[in-house]
Amino acid sequence: MRPYLTTRSLIPENQETPISFIRGWQTEEPLFYRRNHFQYPRLPEDHLFLPILGHVQQPRMFSYQDLASMPSKTLTVALECAGNQRSKFDPRVYGEQWENGAVSQGTWRGVPLAYLITLTGLHSTAKEVVFEGQDFGKREDLEGVFYYGRSLPLTKALHPDTIIAYEFNGKPIPFKHGYPYRLIVPQWYAMASVKWLKRIKVIDHEYQGPFQTIDYQYYPYPDLDKGKTPVTVTNVNSIIQQPLPFQILDQGIHQLEGLAWTGLGRIKEVEVSVTGGESWEKATLVNSTAQPYAWTQWSYLWEVKEKGEYRIKSRAKDYNGRVQPEKPFWNRKGYGYNAIAEVKVKVV
Amino acid sequence: MRPYLTTRSLIPENQETPISFIRGWQTEEPLFYRRNHFQYPRLPEDHLFLPILGHVQQPRMFSYQDLASMPSKTLTVALECAGNQRSKFDPRVYGEQWENGAVSQGTWRGVPLAYLITLTGLHSTAKEVVFEGQDFGKREDLEGVFYYGRSLPLTKALHPDTIIAYEFNGKPIPFKHGYPYRLIVPQWYAMASVKWLKRIKVIDHEYQGPFQTIDYQYYPYPDLDKGKTPVTVTNVNSIIQQPLPFQILDQGIHQLEGLAWTGLGRIKEVEVSVTGGESWEKATLVNSTAQPYAWTQWSYLWEVKEKGEYRIKSRAKDYNGRVQPEKPFWNRKGYGYNAIAEVKVKVV
């Protein structure tokens, strides 16, 4: 028996990780969630060359050999789609109906963008860095054809752990996950980690691409665009992997298991409630201090001696004082869901 | 891109068909839903021999060669798990949280049980026929170990289309779907179609196995067992395959697609509403009269010129006058869901 990706759509391909059944530290490629805005791109002949241009002192074109010979970093990063758990918003919101598996963890090796920028230099006018993917297509809401592109402010772009990755789990990046180059932006939702990098452009203004200014914005109102704010740092979050929702259990000892992660620092604690939130206990954490961007596995031994229905909850806190809320922050496009996780079970 | 089974649990293995992405007449084995009560059985050495015993004139042991040389029937049958769509009941019920993919369609070839019974004869005391699978294990609610077993009343057991199947889609039955022999009971929910048939026993009383008397009963009350009735004939039903729930569509023409089936006779019509049930139109049916137990594919061309939110519904009727209800019949174990299908979409 093995789990499979859960299919949300095929054109474009959107499939989520069967997260309840994932154990261990890395999500291997067959079970790493796939999120696409368009059909997969056809890579051009020159796809191994990566230009950096725009408001730089010296535009450069990097080859695969160039990058592979430079100082590299290897980071294990939990990547979460900003729309993960969108299906749980109430009122419901439109878009891909992700449950809780649009999150996976891989080990990425690449060259810090900051290092490449030391080779190109920057103009004093430089303000943002735009990352363009090879993927393009139509949108439902606009006329025309658009490339997938996103920008980062200079400070985040030049963070020493923002890397141009060329390896995933020790091998060249699989095509569906961005071969040959994928930007990896730890701590931000995964829309920032642009796949199939085609070119990098330093600009002197705020990037206006639709995946920056229309999508990946929190819209607090159902019908108005006012008050929108950009989606950036990943919220503190946890999920319950076991038991499964509405599972029937026998009396005895059950190991509750789950994952927790945050985009600001590290997970400090995960609390578990088996009383629907009346009382909370600390879960045991498996937390690699060597990998600051990785998720934390949590577990809790639950002895249950009485029949009945139980509401199990998990609540993560990070070292920045952030804690999962009772209710998610509702927003029209359904981003950033991080309410306390809950699973109901029946003991017979 | 290809769809995968959606994993509900691994031990036992329960995975549902990605039904929105299934086209065509047969569900091939990799995408045929898997529903198990226990871990997969280890087949004994004599698994190719099938005994029929009990209240018969002449107990017989049939070999694979025996069966393969007998008159056979080939039937295309939509098999639906009685718990399909359990996740949609409100109030929610416990058990495997099937969405709408615990249904698949295969072509089964086998020998009518009625033919085998002509060779064994029946005692006048014969009342039911019990079908025992090779699979066994523990239950959450009872002490001890149980085989999976189910009975049929004589009239259904001896129906000319109740077959002992030895082929699925033109090949030996895949192990996970009951190799070497699977009982196929058209028109009944799939719990009746016992996999890995070990033996067939004619009895003179009502079978009392837990999968007959505890499970697969409609319990109308949340806490009381009174009023329970057995799950048998498949309800009239339809699903919407396209568009997907909460999909965002552009203005123009969209093909709505789905499936419909019934356990009593045949599908007469499928009506579609794009107005949340205010008005209904007839869908176009692809209905093979040659295969009375198969599902019907339906489609409807929808031209939408105005932005907004739309509630799309489908409602099937069969020739027995049965029609999908507005609300499902709630029952504690969550069987037989067949409310009118609904998908909400947003047109931008």
C-alpha cells in the first residue's frame, strides 16, 4: 500500500501531498505537492543559461557550470502553498480547494542570489528583484497571455538563504518542480519560490505583474478590493496527521501525530487538546536545530478509556510570539489559513 | 499529467477514484477505487478451488478450469461503495470520509451462481447464500477476529446476473480487487460483491455476521439501534464531474459533465440546473442499452454571459420513478448518500 498525490486539477496540474501519510524528513518527488498556474512549459534550448539584468552594474549570464562551481547552500525547507487549507474557510472561497496537503518539505541546494549579485553589482536605483518563470498562459480574469513572475524586495532577495536552487533532495530538480533552476525563498509562502527560472531582473520600481498585484494579496472584503495586503511570510501553523478526521478508534493508547511550521523563526511549542480546547498539554517535538526552515514533527500519547466523541486540537507557537488563532483570517482569495487544527474522532 | 487514487487510509487500504477526471466506459485498475475492511489476505495454496456447501444436495468443489469452461456472462457494472459521499452528511458521521469517488465501473466476466447451483442442487430448507472472503481481522467494536462475509437471499443469489467473476476488464481479476474470484452483485451496493471468495455456503437461516447485522445497516437514530434496515439496492444517483467545486470560470461556453446510475432499472433522465434549482434542463445522456448495470454519462452545454456565483445541480431519475432527493436520508453510519449533486462556481 502506498499513498498517492490527491488530484485537484489536471490542466494546470494541481495535486496535493497525502500529508497524513507522510513520515520522515523529506517529501520525495512522487509525493511532493504540485501547484501550477499554467500548463507545464516547454523549455527552450538555452534553458541552462540564467541571465541577471536590469538595474545592475554588469549584466551577467550564468551557465549551469558557473552555478555548480560557486559556493552553495543546502537548506531543508517546508514549502507551503499560500492557498493551503483554502477549502476550510467559512464562508467558502473560490479557487483550488486544497485541504491540508499543499505543503511539502525538500532539501534544496543552490547558490545564494546575494553571491550572484556581488558579481553583477547593483545600481543605486535598484528596488526590487523580479523572478520570471518559463511558464505562461491565460488567466480567467484578464485578456492576454502572462508569464508567471514574482518580485522580492531587495532585503529579502539578498538574504543569504534566498538561493537559486539547482538540486532537490540530492539530485537535479525534477522537471515538475522547476528544473533546472528554482528560486527558494525560505519563510515565505511558496508562490515566491518561482520555478523554471528564466531570468532575473533588478528593477527600480514596484513590480506590477498579476501574480503580485492581483493574486497573492489578502482581500479582507468579499466584494471590494480595498485594504488588500500582499501575502509574504508563512503563518505559524500545525496540522494533525493522525488520527484521521472522523476516524473510529478503540479504547486504549493512540499516538497523535502531526507537523508544525512557521515563517518567522522557529516553532517553540505545540499544544494538544483532546477535550475540544478546554485543556491543553504539550506535545513532544522533533525539531532539528540544524535546519531552521524545516517543519517540526510533533506527537502525543493519548490514553482513552471512555467511549464517546472527542475533538482533538493542535496549536503551534513560534519564538516570535505568534500562535495559531481560533478562527482563520478570512480573505476573499483564501490565503494563509492557519486556524488551530481540529480532528473529531469517535471512540467505541 | 495523470490523476491518482485519493488516499483515505492505508491500513486497511481505502483509496477513492479521482472521479472528476475519469472519462470513458471502464475504470482501469490503477484508478479503480479500493475499499478494504482488513489488511490484504494471504491467499492459501488452494485458493483456486471454490467450494459450495451447506444446504445443498451435493456439495461441490470447483476448480479454475471448471469455472473457465462453463457458460459465462460478461457484465459492465457500476460498483458503488455504500459509504460513498459519507463526508457530505450533515450532521457529520464517522467512518471513512469518502467524497464522491467510491464508485467505479468495470467489466466482469464470470459464471452465474445460478448455474453452479444447478450442479449442487438445493435443499428445501435453503434460505440464504453466504459468501466468505479470504480477508479477516479485528474490529474496533467487538472482541475477536472476523472474516469478511455477507449473505444474499436466494432470489438475489440465483438472479441470472449474479456471477462468480474471474475476469476484470478482460484479464484475471487484480489481486486488490478480489483475485481469483469475486462475487459480482449488480444493482446492490458493493459491500455485497465479496472479494477473494473462499467458499459459498447455503444456509437455512438469516446470516448473522457483523458485516451483515452491524455494518451495512441504515440506523436512522444517532444513539439508538432501533429501526435499522439493511443496505441493499443502490440508490438512484448522479454526480457532477466538471466543473470542479468552487472553480473559477471565464464567461463563455462550458461543458458540464457527470455520471448517473441506479440500482433499480435504468436512468431515465438527468436534469441540470445552473440556477441553484430554480429551473431545470435536460442533460444529454450517453446510455448504453446493451449494459443495463452501467453508469450513464451526462453532459450539458452551458453558456454563461454574466459574472457571478452559480450553483450547478444535477438530478437523476430512473425508470422506476425514483429521483434524487433534495436532502439525503441521514443515517448514523452514513450509507446510501444520494442527494442532488451541487457544485458552486464563480464566473469572472
